[in-house]
Amino acid sequence: MVDVELNLAQIAKEEAQWINIRLLFVRGSDQETKTQVGKHDWAVFLCTDRGLSATDILELYAMRWAIEVYFKEAKQHLGLLKEQSNHYAAYIASIHLTAIRFCLLVMVKQAQNCETIAQIRQNLCSNTANISFAAKLWQVFRAIITGALKELKAIMGDAVALVLETIENHIQCFFMQALQLDPKTLRLETL
């Protein structure tokens, strides 16, 4: 740990703006057998409160790191500021909607006793992928069945529509039971 003075003046002609800071250098290599320390094995933490111990500085940065992780997750996975708008109100709404999404994930995490929010997000994404795949697969099967029934229309007559409707009802029941989809969601997925 080193205590130094730092000049915040950006231009040499500008009046000096000295502040006192504490620099904490930490070696973070997790390789016990590494004989030579590289530049990527070190981190430096800057603190304007010279009264803090090394432990206190690291604890404060650990709390700050949780905030950084939140913003990274929010940008990558929760849609933070991804709207195509130049309106200030849209950005404010985006920030609030992202925070609501995150809070909902935290509530589900607590309710389901999951270890991480990322685990909840992955579960939701995989469930969505399963629903989408199942709906698309049904569209393929429906096209095949419809084509086959058109060939049989001359033999079966109006019973073709009844057969297709019966199959459709059974498939909807399957989606509702297996994938926990209601008919409205199922219709939206097939659009």
C-alpha cells in the first residue's frame, strides 16, 4: 500500500488540483506453482480515503463489483438500453423495466432456492427454446398431416376437417400439460 498525491489538472497550464490517495497493489495469481509474476497477476485499487485499511478497501471494491456484475447482466441479458429510441423517457423506462426484470429474477431465485440468478435466467431461456422448438415442430407435422388428409378427402369427405380438428385438440392438450402452455400462448408461439 502506498500513499501518494495526485494532480487532477488535465492541462499543464491549468492550476494544480492535488488530492491525497492511497494505492493498494494486490497480487491475484491463483497459480501456486507459477515462478514468474506477470503484469496480469497484479491489480491496483485507488482510494481517496487514506484512513481505510487494505481489508476495508478490498471489501468496498467487492461490493462495487456486485454492482458492475448487475449492469453487465442487465446489458447482456435483460435488455438494458437496447430500445431503438432517442427519447429520454424511453431510456428512463428501459432502466426501470430492466430493474423490474432483475427483481423478478431475484424473487424466483429465492422462491426456487437456486444458487444464482444466471441459473434462473438459463432455465427460463431453455424453457423458451423448448416451447419454440415444439411449436415449430408441430407446424411441420401439421403441414404433413394436412397434405396427407387432402389426398384422402375424396375418400373421407367432410370427415377430414374433423380428423384435423381432433388432432389439433390433442396437440393443444399436450402443450398445455407438458410445456404448461395455455391456448393463447400457443397461438402466439405459432404466429
